[in-house]
Amino acid sequence: MAALQLLFPLLVSCVAASVRPPRHLLPCQVVQMDVFCSDLSLRSAPVNLPRGVQMLDLSRNQVQNLTQETLAYHTGFHHLNLHSNKIHFIQPGLFKDMTDLKVLDLSRNHLNVFALSKINIGPLTAVESLDLSSNGLYTGMSDYFLADSPSLANLSLNSNSITKIAQNTFSGSSSLRKISLHNNVILEIEDGAFDSLSHLTELDLSKNSITCITDFNLCNLKVLNLSKNSMELFQSITSTHSYKLVLLDLSENKMPYFPLLPRNNVLEYLDVSRNQLQSLNVTGSPETKVFFYHLRYLDMSYNQLKSIPESFFYCMASLEVLNVSNNCISSFSITNEGLLQTVKIINLSYNTLQSLKFRENTLPSLEKLLLHGNDLTTLDHQIFQRLPNINHLQLQQNNLQICSSDQNHQDSPGCVSFSSISNLQFLNLSENNLQTLPANLFANTPLTLLDLSLNPGVDMDKDSLSGLEHSLVHLLLRENNISSLNTDLSSLTSLKHIDLSTNQLTTLPMWNKDSSIESLNLQHNNLVTLEYRTMLALERSLKTLYMGSNPLSCCSNLDFLHMVQHSAVVVPDIETVTCVHEEYSEPVNIEKVTKEMCHRPGVQNYIIALVVIALAAMIVLGLLVKCCHLRKRKPNRSFNA
């Protein structure tokens, strides 16, 4: 009886150990019922896999033959990851009894070798997601893996060598919802190849060699990616059916014409960028005309368009983003009040724009207008005031003339005004060959960022930034060949970031202790001495300072250099910040400058020597005088005979 009492706890512990999976399965890791054996040079799963394991990760190992023995005779997997092995053989029927297996990843193996045997791997009874990418498979080889996959919903055949999608390729996988065939060499798609897939919603055919789609008829498809092919034509069949396509990507093809899409569509995203579009067909009868009532995003950038007629936008009542950058458009106008009511972003950058017109009460929702890299010289002076919600305006790389506040616009046609644009916060006027910036230029315009860079020789009025005292946060004035700033920056109480790099500055602008400057860029100027009182005023708020490539004097900036060395100010380019010291032939890094370097020991020693000699002479002289006095007082010691 006593022996039984001793054995009972041991028996209980053994039973408990058999029920609980081991927490550490060397060399694998066990997390609940998931086992991770990735990148361990294994040829098979460990024999001591815990009972009831649901996920096994054997990726990046040396598995060659996939058999029951390889998987330690377990069949209860839910997720099996065999990515990046050397599998070239799969035991037929291996997955037949794996009725819980939902996810199977066989990518980056050598399954093309197995496919040469022309043997089906057997039923994938419950598999919903299958990855066969990067296996060297070519046309017809995928059939041996898909012939009996009734539950398969997500299939990846990316990065193989498939040249043709046959009519029966997916006949054994009728439940497919998403197919990815990215990066193959597909040249042909047989008629009806996808017709049996009534549940298919996403199809990725990008980066192939498809030349045309002339009878698009997949009514249930929601996402179609045909980018990076050799498409010259995309045309849907003439039908009254409603199409569910929401996203169509035709970018990076060779299409000279705008795609002919289904009349009854709900398309929201259309990308035809980087093609060879030369014109937009806006003709046609009402019966054949395609409507884009749901289109929100349209990208036609990097084409050869010379113009966009306003009538092209008649059927785009929901458009929010229009990108026609990098074309050859010379004129753009919106004069119809009913057009583009919902558009928020228009990108016309890098065209050949010479004319731009917006009528009153047009584009009420426009927030961002990108016009950089054009040839704009003359604009209606109130053109931007007509855009009630514009807050972001990029005008760099043009040749604009700016109106002064008191200028008669009839006498100076073509100049543009930037005052009283009630919501404008971001304005880029760099590279416009600006000659002058008149006073009150931005009055009643609440700019937070202003870029005036790359306008060499620009003459700024002392009040040119008047009106921005409480709004301006970022100011960029780099590469303007400025030798001194007439404009008072200390009045800009909200200014936090200023770029004055690559100019000819010899003195700093004045700031007071109320300054909010956090980032200051002074690189590539002619600064020799930095006014310490000015820098001290900035120390309270300054966090980042760039000041490389200036001919700083070491000994004239000792207080400033001490401040940089001991304050919390970060100098990201400190390794290149040097100063000139007369006793050194090469510039000295400011981190190595000390006060002792700026004391002149030769002069000091000379002065000390003179003082010592003078003191010694005074002492000797004093002794001589004292001796003389003693001689005079000495009594006569002569004797009378």
C-alpha cells in the first residue's frame, strides 16, 4: 500500500506530461500548438512533434522528399509551411487524410521536377490557400497540383515560367477567389479560362507578356492587375451586364488608346500611367458612351497626351484624384461649374503648360494643385483666389511674375497674386527666376510652409513676409545668393524651421529671446563670426543646427563653440564643421577647439619674463640703496695716539 502511495504521484505526472505538449522542442520552438523549425538545415520534421500540433513551419531547410515520414506521420495540421526547401518529390495522396489543412506553402522549391512525372499529388480536400510560386513550373504543370482542390480560394503561381493559361487550368479549383500569376511569361489566355470561376474576385496578371484583352467579360471580378505587360488594347465585350470591377491597373504597357471599359461599371481606381496614350476619345453616341460615375482615382501620368478636353470629365461625378503629370499638355482649363466638383488633388506637373484657366465657382473641393516643372509665365492674377479650399500649391520650376500689393494689374498683365488665399498653407515658389519679393506679398494668406529657394539674386523687401507673423513655421531660402537679409525674421513668432544654406551670408539675421526656431541650416555660407548674443537667444528653442562649409574663426567664436559643445543642440554635420586657426595650416574640427588653443603662450612668457626681470632689478636696487645707508651710519673706529 505504501508503495502504491509513492507511485501514484509519479503516475499522475507522467499522464500530465503526455497530455501537455513539451514547451521546448529542441532545436525547434513551440508556441501553444504551433511548432517553428525554420532555418535549421533539417531534412524532415522532428520525430517528437507534440501530439495535436496545428501549425508546422519547416521553411528554409533541406527537405527533398515530402512523405508521411518527413512529416513524422502527423495528419492534423491546419497550416503547413515548407517554403524555401529543395522538395522535388511529393508522395501521392499525402494530403488526402489532412482534412483540417487550410494553408499549404510550397513556394521556392523544385516542384517542376515532380511535375515531370505527370502524377497528381492527390486531393487537397480542405486546403483554402496554396502557394506554388517560384518552382520553375511551366505551362500545364500546375494541373497536377490543382486537379482536385475543391475548397481552394487563394492561389499563388507567382514567378514561374507559365506561358499559357489553358481552358481547363482551374477546372479542379472552382472555388477560387484570388489568383496571382505575377511575373510569369504569359502570352496567351484561352477563351473561357476563367469562366468557370464564378467566385473569382481578384486576378493578378502583372509582369507578363500579354499583348491585348479584346473580350473582357469577368462580371464578378473586383480587382484586375495587368500592369507591366505589353498591352496594346484593352476592350470589354458589349454587354448590358453590370460589372463589379473596382480596381483596374493597366500601368506600364504600350496602349495608344484609352481602354474601352464596360458601360455599366462601378470602377473606382483606374491606372493607365506609363503607356503611350496620345489622345482621349470623347466622341460616341449616348448608347455606347462609358460612364465613370464611381471613379475616384485616375492616373494617366507618363504618357504623350497633348490636351485634355473638358468633355472628358463629363461622366466623372465622383473623381477625387487626377494625375496627368509627365505628359505634353500645353493648356488646361475648367470653365464648366458642374465639372470635377469632388476633385481634391490635380497633378499637372512636368508638362509644357503655358495656359491655365479656372473659372469662378469651379473646383470647389480642390485642396492640392501640383504645377511644378512647367513653362508658366503669365497667369490671371486672381486665379488661385478662385479656389476656395486650396491649401497646397506647388509652382516651382516655372517663370512666374508676382504682383505687388499696390501694382495696377491692368498695367502689368500676367503677374499673379498670392494675397488673400484664405486656406493656402503650403506654397513652393522655388526656381521661378524671381527678381523681387514686394511688401505684403502674402497678406491674409495663412502660410505654414514657404519655399523661395533657387531664385538667385532675389531682392526681398523688408516687409515681404509681412502678414505671416503668426502662421509661418517653415521657411526655405537656400541657394539664393543672399549676402544679407533685409527682412526681419524675428517678427515671425511661429517660425520653427529655416533653411539659409548655400548663400553668401556674412552675418546672421537678428533673433530675440522670444524666438521659436528649432531647426536652422547655415551650411555653405561665408560666416566667419557668429554673433553670440543672437545664438544665445536661439539656445532656448534651438534643437538642430547645420553649419558645415563656413570659414569660421576658431578664436572669434569661443563662446559659441562652447555652447555647441555643451548644450543640447544637435549638429548632424558636426564632423564636417571646421574653423580656421592661425597656428594651424589645416582647418580644425570645432569639437577639438579649446580655450587654451586661443591663448598666445609666447607673448605670455615674454611678459612674465619682463615682470620677473623688473622685480629682480628692483630687489637688487633696493639692496644697493640699503647698503649705502648703512655705510653712512657706520661709526669712526680710528684711535688717537
